Amino acid sequence: MVYAIFSASVLLAVGTVYAAAVGWLYFWQERVLFEPAPLPADEPICTDGDTHELFIDVPGARLSAAHLKLPNPRGVFFFLHGNSGNLKKWFVELDAFRQANFDVVMFDYRGFGKSTGEIESEEQLRADVHAVWDYFAPLYAGKRVVISGQSLGTGLAAGLSSHLCAEGRAPDLTLLVSPYSSMQALAAELYPWVPMGVLRYPLRTLEHAAKLLGPVMLIHGEKDELIPIHHSEALCKTMKSAQLLRVDGAGHSDVHQFPSVRKALVSALGRL
């Protein structure tokens, strides 16, 4: 009898702790998913003479953007970065785009860098992506368009590309670096004890990828332990026109440092 009461008490305690942990994840999962680094207002994102900083107003926030603007570009490379840092970290290594004569546009999500506000939902995050793209799109009417993302940004990039395809404005290239098939699938692998209904950011990349028109290029490190390469393999199977570049020896955060990635990027832009 005493043992039964003790066992019941232990189970109740474990259940209470589990419920509290799941509840915390539901309401505060932005702290797990996003790792923003603020940037002082007077600290430049990039000091290159052909780059410019600006702000784009969206409901409840001002988004910090960086723009590599060349004299007569062939097109634009619209890039959505990962879940950490700010544009100071991501708006770098621009010579490859100068070589290909492509402008570059990036922006910081809410709470990142100099952007104000806080990320509150996937819908809001996607709306911000569309707002920034709509701001720059008129500048590149009739020119080449590349929609790209890395890590977290791949789900957002695939969503934007599929939206443009549905509107008859398919990008000339969609480039996804270290993508996930969905944040839901990735969470199930990393945190199998968490009920999937708790995740408020499912970011279903695979669903959007299936609707993409035009060329798609995937780049993934063979040794990526955070987002294993089988996510890119699953995406590749859904898209007839997709190419997968497997980067031997690369992990998750260093994939862009490999010469084969730069070579593939310059080659892809040169073919557009």
C-alpha cells in the first residue's frame, strides 16, 4: 500500500514537471528557436562603399535591411538568414555577388540587430518576409531573381518562392542552404519527448518545395548534425528540377566556408 502511494506520488511529480516543461515550451519557444544579437544603432552593418542600410516599416516594428547596390546589376539575391546573430554576421563575403553582378538584399528579423519588435508567430514572420520583398521587388522588374535562405531561413525562402510561383512570378533560382523538411520533423528528431502540437512554428518547407517552379539548388554539409542531410534528400525527391550539392566534410555552421560552395554559387548565378 505504501509502495503504491509512493509510486503514485512519483508519477504525479514527474507528470507535473513534464506538463510544466511542455507548457513553458509552448509559450516561450521563441527563446529556443531564435537567438538574436542586438546591434547598436550607430554600429555599421557593413562599411563597403556600395552597401546601404535602411529601415522598412511593418506593423509594430521597423526592420533593419542591408543592400548591396551595384551600378547596373543583372539581378538580385534575396537572402533570409539563420536563427542567430544579426546582419553584421550574415552580410559578408559579398565579392562573389559583385563578380556575378548581382545585388544582395538581407534583413534582420524582429529583435535581431537593429530591428525592433519581437517575433510572435510564424504568420507574422512570413508577413515580414513578404513585406521586405515587396519593398525591393519593383527595383528588379525584368531582372533575375534568386530567393535564398540558410538554416532557419530556408523554410521562409521556400514559402516566399512558392508564393511568387503561384502569382506567376517564379524566381529564376531558389537556393536553400542546410534546409529542413519541416521544423516539425526536425523537432521530432531532436526532442522526441515534446508533443508536436506544442510547436507553433511548424515551418513546413517540404509542402512549399513541392509547389516550386523553376530551378532549385540545395546545399548541405555531409556532417551536419543539427539538420542532417536526409532533410535535403527528402526535399530533393519532391522536386524534379532540384540539384543537391553534398559538401564533404562540412557541418552546419561552416558549410559556407568551403570553396566548393562558393564555386557552385558563382556558377549558378553565372548561368542565370
